[in-house]
Amino acid sequence: MEVEMEQTVDEIRRLQGCLNDLVSVLALPAIWSGHESSQIVRTLLDVLLGMLRLDFAYVRVNDTIDGAPIEMLRSAQRRHLAAPPQEVGRVLNRWLTDSTLASPVVVPNPLGAGEVSIVSLRLGLQEEVGVFVAASRRTDFPTQNEMLLLRVATNQGAIGLQEARRLREQRRAAEELEQRVVERTRQLTVLNEALRKEISERQRAEEQVRRSEERWRAIFESSAVGITMMDLSGRFLTVNAAYQEMLGYAEAELQTLSFMDLTHEDDRAANWGLLTELLERERPSFVLAKRYWHKDGHVIWANVHVSLAAGTASIPKCIIAVVEDITERKRAEEALHQTQAELAHVARLTTLGELTTLIAHEINQPLGAMVNSANACLRWLAAQNLERAQQSAVRVVADGQRAGAIITRIRALAQKAPSHKDWLDINDTIRDVLALARSEVHRHRVVVETHLAEPVPLVHADRIQLQQVLLNLLINALEALSGVGDGPREVVVRSDPDAAQGVLVTVRDSGPGLDPQHLDRLFDAFYTTKPRGLGMGLAISRSIIAAHGGRLWATANVPHGAVFQFTVPRGNEEGA
């Protein structure tokens, strides 16, 4: 009776212990609530290892870390803690896949010698969560109560792991959502900033356009020069006040006309040719000096700067012309040219006046020869020697032609005629001047050498003006040699082709030379080193050469003397 009572008491104690263990197991979810899967597994293993006096407990959870499932091992013997859970898992794997997972199986102890009885339980349905293994060397393992505790514990563990997974997925989803919100917010911020900048830039651009339009309008309206916009056919679109005042037309009147209607007939072909090149993109712009007809019929000279303006969405492509009235300037230039021409004529007359005695001597020579030849002709006729009489008559004709040529040269230099350019050989001009100054050369006992290149390019120039320049340089050289004592008295006149396809003329003397301190003043008007000079010869000569597009300059001769050189470009019939 007492034995039965003791057994009953023991059974009640086991039941109470079992109930206490169940309560402890059921309290586990409250402990690991909110924890990660690894913490849940570790707590589950530690509790069951001590509660059931297991040799070891092993769990494999399907949740992955860095792509591998979570495996954890707890052993009652601390020295086996270093055993890798993965190695234990590989040893137990053949029994874990057995269909009799819920029944105890005796297997070799993977942690040491001997055998252990193992029970494996699924965590979740069909091992969706993982698998749990409990191992003990007790022969009665597992008892019915232990099996109950194992099932309840693994069920609680599966629920906790599933909850941990759900919470983890929720956190991940929340983090991803937050990240997307942050990214979307950042994108919206960037987009808003870009939009703000674009709006700001557009406003700034619109403000710049507005200011530019205001500046353009202010320039257009208040400019002292004429400004007009035309379509591609040359018809006026708009004109400013200066243009209207310049030509005498109101804007409404001009808008019914083309620029060709106002252009002088002699300038239309050149103007239209340049505009055609502009429209065909052969040139971006051009500048043209042209004549307009004023509304009242008089001519206006103007410098016209023409360019092509690219079109916009609201403004079509058009031609812009800036027109400067240069009528008064043209009149002043014409007056200056007239004054220069008159001054050059005076200089020529002055030079001829200085050469009057020599010119008379130059003419008297052929006239005297003519008289002598005529008397001889009369004598030979009286003697009926027709052959000798004919020879004398031929000499009369030759001397008469020679005198006529001298007079023709003098008259050409003395004439007050407008400038006339023609194609000429500069060598012929040099020979004419040397022939005219032959007596002056002999009077000064000077030797003149000529080195004339053959052939030289023809130049489009005024023969009389070039003769005046050459005569002036030659007379200057002869006068410079008048003070030379026993030294050489030479003048060399050269002609050579110029690098710019024109002619280079050189007059070199062996006189006393030029004062280096006054070399830059030689060509100033009214500057002279002659006691009775006017100081206009070299200034006029330089202006003549400049009008032909050339250059006149002076340098020192080596070892003594002076060198004057000038170039005459080839030129063309439109302008030198």
C-alpha cells in the first residue's frame, strides 16, 4: 500500500514538473517576441537542453543568412561546442529525411563515441520553417511527457520563427517602402529644384530677351544712322527714323518699295550681286559704298553694312542693313581731290618754270638742226643732187618730230586735266621723263644710268601723274649732286617687278645723303631743305602714289647718297 502511495506521489510530482515545464515552454513566445530568428533558436535550444537533460540539440531553419540556411547546435558537454553545426547536420541528414521522423532513432553519436537516441520534429508544416533534433543517450528517451514537451516547444518555436519572419519581412517591406519614399522624395526634390532652376533660367532668359529687345528698340529708334529690316526679296519691313529722314520717305511709303527702287542705277548691279552672295551663304555680311535717290531727286552717298539675321519662331529670316550717310564726306573728299589736283598742277608748273631755260635750249636744238638741214636741202636742190637733198629733208622731218615730242611732253605736264588712268608701261614713262630732263642732266654734269627690267607688268595708272613723281625725284637727285665736288656724280633709275604683281621704281643718287633726324619729315607738306623750295614736291608725290594704291619712301644710300623708291600696284579698270 505504501509503495503504491509512493508511486502515486512520484507520478503527481512528474505531472507537476511536466505542467511547470509546459508553462515555461508556453511562456517562451513572450520572451522572444520581437527577436530575430537566431535569438529564438538559441533560446529554444538552451531551454530544451536543460529542461530535458539532452546531450545535444540541433536546429536547421530555412531562413537564410548570406544565402545559407541558419544552423545551430547546443551540447551538454562544453568541449563539443566547437563542433560545426553544419558538420553535425550533414551526419544527421540521412535520418532527417527518413519518413519516420517523429519516432526515436538510435544513431552513432556525431559528437563523440557511442550512440544516441534522436527525435526530429518539423518546424511548421512540411518543414516550411525548418527541422529540430533532440538527442540523448538515455535508453528511455523520449518519455511520453518529454515528447509532449518537444512537440509543444517546437510548435511554439515554429510559431515564433514564423512571426519573426513575418516581422522581418514587414520591416524589410517598411524599409523598402521608406527607401522608396526617401528616393521618391529625393527625386521630387531634385525635380522640383530642376524645375525651379528651369523656371528661373527661363525667367532670366525672358528678362534678357526683354532687355535686349528694349536695347535694340532704343538703338533702333534713337540711332543717328539708318537701320532697316528687309525680307529676302529686298522689300522693306521696318525702318527707323534716321533712315526715313535720310531718304525723305515715311515708313509706310518705304514698305511699298524695295531697296532697289531707291538705289542709283549705276550701283544696282554691284549691290544685287553682293546680296545674292549673302543669300547663298557665300559670305556672312558685306559693306558697300553706294548711292541712293532721295525722294526729292538728289543723290545721297552712303556706307551700307548688310548682314543676314537668322529667323526665330516668331520672326522670319530677314536682311538687316545699317546705313550711314556719307554725302558730306564724299563732297569733302571730292573737294580735297580737286585741291590736290590743282596743287599738283601748280607743282608741275613750278617745276616747268624752273626748267624754262633748259626746255628752251632742248627745243632750240632740234629747231636749229632743222634750219641747218633745210638750208642744206636748198643747196643740194640747187646743185641738182636730189639724193643728198632728200637726206637733208629727212633730217628736217626727224628734228621736227623731236621738237614736237618735247612740246607734247611739256604741254601734257602743263595741262590742267582731270586724272585719267590707262594701261601703261612704266619703262616708257621713265624714258619720257629722262628725255625731258636731258638738258638739266647735262647742265649738272651727271651720269644717269638706267636698269629697266624687261618686261615689267603693265599698270593701270595716270601717265602724267607718274611723270610728275619721276620728274620730281629726278630733279631732287640732280640738285642734291650740285654741291658734290670731286666725288662721283651718278643717278641710277631702276624698274623691277614688285612682289605684289606691280612695279618697283628706284631713284638712287650719290649726293650728300639725308639727315637721319629729319628723315620722317621729308614727306610733310611745306618741309624743304632747298633755299627756294616750297616743300610740296615730295608731299604731292606721296599722295599721288597713295592714290594709285602704292607706297613712296626714302632710305639712305650706301656708302653715300639717298634712295627714293615707290611701288605701283597692277590695279584694274574699276580702280587702281
